[in-house]
Amino acid sequence: MKALIVGAKGQLGKGLSATAPAEADIVGHDIDTLDITDPAAVSALVAEVRPDVVFNAAAYTAVDKAEGDEDAALAVNATAVGYLADATRSVGARFVHVSTDFVFDGLSGVPYAPDARPAPISAYGRTKLAGEVAAGEDALIVRTAWVYAAHGGNFVRTMLRLMSERPEVRVVADQIGTPTYAPGLAAALWTLSSNGVTGLHHYTDAGACSWYDFAVAIQEEALAAGLLDTAVPVIPINAIEYPTPARRPHYSVLDKTSTFTALGGPTLHWRINLRKMITEIRTNG
């Protein structure tokens, strides 16, 4: 099986390479070798590689920057997705696209099912929703949230740095969601794709928390692992106290019931996967 991974140098892209089945022949490209907003380049590459499956792990993820540059975000998060999907279909391959919890407004009091009505409240969310449409009904589209890994820029790495530099950290406590360990998401994408699953699905780690809860857990795990020497106060704040250009959903927990059924069981709780990531940093730096 030959797989083309677009966005291969990112958190998810690296996770896809690391969790690939032994029989998979991986071809990886990132922004330095493929401009996915160039339809001719996309078409030529897919025709040359002739993959069995294409994973789109590329995205414009600068949520706040997108508020002032929605056209650029749309080009990557939607228009380019259409180019990738069309090229994938032209060689008879499967297309796997990753979307986000930001397609919802966060006003629900219960986890969002895959068929819940989208209502994005940010430019990023709008462009990612447009990307779902561009991917097409024959694609496997998986919405996820709060992705992190031992490498790259993410909330966990940021908290570890701030907790080592500052006397205290202040973290939003009124936005609720679920962290997602990138290697776990990657492994799920391989399984779903290999099983021929298509359509819209949700995947995160199990459980739910606020950013504040997540930060507290990060410090606890890092102290236990020896990554931090001393604890600092973690102060809960409301989102209104930390204004950002983009609005974010206050509650964006995703209902994964159908996905877990397709995978044969639930994923690990977010706290367990956080411990895995902390251990990986301690071991590999």
C-alpha cells in the first residue's frame, strides 16, 4: 500500500509516518516541496506517486491571524482540499481529510454529534467547514480538537516553557473540550482508512476538560517526570480576561460514539495520553 502524506512535517504528519502499518510505502510532502494551492502541482504529484490513500494533514492553523487573512486561510483549508480530493479521485485512491471542533459555535450543553449543525464563529472555523465540503462525500473526514505531540508548537510545550520561566501562569477555565494526542489520532486515521470507512466522523481522546484543567495536569505530570523542578500557581481566568482576535467555542466536546464503534472500542483518556507525551519528552528531549 502506498500512502501520500501532505503536511508530513507537522504534528499529525509525523504521527502518520510513525504509526504507519509495516506494509505501507510512505511518500511525504510539506510546504517546502508541494504548494497545495497550486492545482497543477497537486495533480502532477498525485499522478506521479499514484498512491492508494492520500492523507491531508496540512492546514492553516493560525486561528487569530486568520481573522485578518481569511482569503489565505480559505486557500489552504478549503480550495486546496478540493484540489487534493480531485487529484486523489483521478487515480482511484482514498482521500482522508482532517477537520476541527471549531466548525461549531460552542453553545451546546452536550457533546456534538457528527450530524450536529455546524455554526462556526471564526474565520478559521468557516474555512475548515468549507474544506469539509471540498473534500467530498466519498472522503473520510475526521474532526478533531486540541491536537498536541512531543514535537512542534502546541499547548503542552507552551505550558512547559511558561511554567519553567514564570512565577505563575494564567489559563482560560471557561472553554471546554478534549485534548488529542497526535499519534493516537494518526493511528485511528490509518485504521479507519484501511477499513474503508468514509463520511464524517469525530475523534479525540476520551474525556473532557478546560484549558485550565489541562494546564494543571501538565504541571502535575511534568513534576512527576522531572521535567519541571518546582510547581508554580496555575490561575484560572475567564476567556473575556484573555481577549483574542478570533472567538473560540466555549464548549466543543465531540461525540465519538460512532467512531469508537468503527474502531472497535474507545480511545485512551486524555490524561493517559498526556503522560505518554511527557514520558516521550523526558526520554527523547
